Amino acid sequence: MYSRLAVGRSIASCLPQDQVSRFAARPAPRGAVQWEAVAAPEYDLIFAGGGLSALLLLRELRGELSGRVAIVDPVQPLEQAPVHWSYWSKGPTLYDRFALGVWRRARVAGKPPEPLAPYAMRLVRSTDVLAHLVESLRTAPIEWIRAEATSISRRHDGLYEVATDEGALHARWVFDSALGVSPAFPSTGQPRAALSGTGIRVVSDRSAFDPATATLFDPLDEKSFAYLLPLSPTEALLESASFGPARKTDERPLLQYLRERHPGAGFTVTHTEGCSIPLGFAPAKTSGPRHVLLGTKRGLVKPSAGYGIVRIAEESRHLARLWREGISPPPTRRPSWRWRLLDRGFLQLAAHDPRLPLALLRRVMGAVPLVQSLRFIDEDLPPRQLASVFRSAAPVVLARR
């Protein structure tokens, strides 16, 4: 949901927490005695976690799959309630066909609208994307195992053992997006935080919104901000986001926001969603060279969801290309030292005081063009343009010290 990412989770709905749909799932044996009576099933590839990142990589590899392939996850994706994902991109993405709205200009808080070119911002529903991915894999040789992975370890014979609450599985390769399985995300010993919020879809009793202009990073209070994605003059998705301890889903601040900015209009809530996204660094190591991390677990999730789902898709294409070329994918992703240092500083601010990252974002997004802010989040801003970002952020960083 968030403009997150987180996101940008400016955000618009939670980064997928890895789940899938209707592959021919064979029943998993139940009970310790049954598992002890037979050898552990052996697979060529096991995906621990069956969410967006697993589905995207499987889709990229569907012509290359051979042998036994399994997804281990107790929940299939379409069994979860739909949430909204917002994102920005410079070029076409897999998600574009499902867009409920497209915005090529936006305003930050009360500033005048700015063009987003070369970016465009879009909003999709999670269930539309996941249903498409599941259908694209309908004929692929994939088994769904309704179990929860609890650990992944390397055996003396070179295979990997995936322990589950239903017993053990063995595999030559493990692709791991299960956040709670060791090595866990965010990495221990590194700065971490959380981004949480509430999203509501509303209908107004009169024309209230400009469908061509999104509103991003509009402060709700000193700890949270809102963004509004208008779907028509009378309908919009409105999201809140905050850093620090997770907040409960709460529509009231968002409805108060609408009443203050559109006095006289009445609003009906047609959908409510909420989530919390962990922010932090990926584990530095896995249990072996063929234990490869995916999705959120593979790298830092930034304070914007718009960054997250696009980066996950790009990384899936990269890993699939390496696989096809016979190159072992690196188990984790390591960004450049420059961006890693900046990410660390942001997380330390969030861990110290949840008001500080909002104060920093408010200064940066108020001091530089919106497109420059998006390029900064995308790690696509040339070093010579970083100076203006640093100057605007310095008062907040130095005050914390």
C-alpha cells in the first residue's frame, strides 16, 4: 500500500510479504512419525516463501525449469485480502497493464504540481498482479507445499535442508524470501526500523480531486505523512505512513485530513488496508552459495514502496539472466558503499526518533525538485547532484548528533 518504500511506501500499499495461488499442490505428510519413516523428499529447486519475488523469478525461469521444483508457503497469495501497490518507473513494467490510475505530475504537500517526467506513477491492486503471475505458471512443473519453513542449512553432501513444520525437504538450490527464517531480515547487528500505515479508498459526494495530480508527502503530524492518488474527481486512494514502532490501522487521521482540505464534501470509505514493513539491511551471508535470497530479504527496503516492487522485478530479471548464462547468482545483493552509507544514516535516524526521518524528508523534498528526489531513492542521482540533497538534510542530521 505505501508510497512507501516503502516502499516510497510515499507509499501505496505494503510490500508483498511473500505468498502464490493454485499450483497443483500435493498434500504434505503430517506428523513426525510419517516424516521419519521415509527419506526426505528431494528437489532441484525449493522456493522458501511464495510471494511476489518468488513468482516473478519463476515466471522468468519458466522455460528453464526442469526436475522437481517446489514452493514452501502455508498461504497462497490470492487467499489474502487485496492491497494497493503504488510505484514509479521510467520505462514499462510488468505491472503497468493492471494500473488503476497513472499520474505524470504530482505535488509535495502544498507546493505547486511538478511534472514527473521521465517517471510515471501508477497504482495497482495486489490480487490483479498475483493472479496474472499464477496463471502464467499454470503449466509449469511446480509443487505447492502448504508448510512453513523454519530453517535452511547446508548438508555435508552439498544439498540444502529446508526444515518445515511438516518435516524436512532437501534441494540443490534454495531461493529464500522468508523473512523470519535464518538468516533473518533485517540483519541483526545493523540499524533497522519499520514503516507502517493505513490506506483507505474513498468516494466523495461531490467533485473533490484533480485526477491528473497525485499528492505526495503531505504531513499529517510530526510522525506521519499522507499521500493521495486520485482515481477520478470523486474517488481516491489515501495512505498514511510513519517510521518507528508499528502503528495500528486507523482511518480517523486520514478522514480528518480529507475534511480539512475539502470542507463541505462528504466521504465514504469503501476499502481499508494496513501494514507494517521492516526496513533494514539484508543478511551478509546465507548457508551456502546455492542459498539465494530474494525480494525484500535480498536488500534494503527503502522508505518508499514505489522503489520496492520495481526493484524486485528488476532483480528477478537479473537473477534469471545469470541462471540462463550458467552463472551462479550471488546469494545476497550488496549496494555501493555510497548508498549503503546513506541508507545506514537514514535508519539510524528512524531508530533514534521516528520524527527525524520525517523532518529530513520534509527538508529534502521541499528543497529539491520532486524528480530529483525520486532519482535519489532509485540510487540514480549523479554524485554531483547529491550536494543539494546533503545540504538540505544536514540540519536534521547535525541536530540529532
